[in-house]
Amino acid sequence: MHEETLSEIKRINQVLEEADCLVSEQQVAAAFDRMAAEVTRQLKGARPVVYCVMNGGLFTTSELVKRLHFPLEMDYLHATRYRRQIKGGDLHWRVEPEVTMKGRSVLIVDDILDEGATLAAILDHCREQGASQVLCAVLVDKKHNRKAVEGFKADFTGLEVEDRYLFGCGMDYQGYLRNLPAIYAPKGL
């Protein structure tokens, strides 16, 4: 391996080794079970389209939909504000969904509701496209008062977590560590 690659691996491993585990793998699994039960109660007869918000929502979507035992369609979209940084910027659309949402119940699935600007824009887009019902599910809602839209809440939330920079369960640290089954916060962030 190149020295640069080894240095990057060492740096990221050190972040993980020093990080605080805020939510265990077992707690995350229990949160997904609760979310799936709530989604099932509301959408089992609706033949919804479930849209995964890439990249962060991949983990949450996978864990959630495998617990949903009713007919649904799946697609994805990609809108971001982070672009491999730890602070968000302007909304950037990379991929819009292909499965039509007109006249359909739509469930948008993402990893986290932080300030909510990205998620709010996605939900507005779905309404503009003629979805009959637009709901959203997030694994994590950060506890703070900086929501982009005052009072904005997801329809389905797995966990409320303190206001720190988070990684694991789809959330990344500079592009890495999305794959971890628990939720961590780096020391000092």
C-alpha cells in the first residue's frame, strides 16, 4: 500500500478508537424495530414508494425495509449539503428518483435530521411532483434548536441523540465509517 493510504487508514482508525459510542448496536436495532412497527401501522395498505436518500440513508433504508412485510416499491435520490465535509452548505441535487411519485404515498428515508434543510427540500420536491402523501423516516434526530424549519420533525424517528457530530449507521466521518452498526461521536466534536 502507498504511504498516503496507510496514513489515512491510521488517521481514521484513531478517530474511531478515541470516539465516544453514544448508541450501541443493540439500541440501534431496537430503534429500527420500533420504526418499522410504526411505518407498518401507517403504510401497510398504501403501496408506498420508499425513497432512499443517498448516501447516508442507505444504511437506514436497508435496515428499515427488511422489517417491512408489505408491498412497496423502492428507489433512491441523491441530494446533499455536505460533500464530504463536516459542515453543510448549499443543497446540491445529484440524482432525482426514477419511480414516479405522482398520486402515491411516499416515504423518504434518511440517516439523520440535523438542521433539516436537505430533508425539507426533498419533501417539498415530492409534494411538487404530486405525491398524495409525503412522510419521512430518520434513524436519528439531533436534539437542538437549529432546525431549518421551526418545529420540523420526521414522521418516524428511531432515536434522539445529543448535538454532536455523529458517525456510524450511515452517517460518515469525512466519507468514512458509515458502515458501523452503532453511533459514535469523535472526541471534541
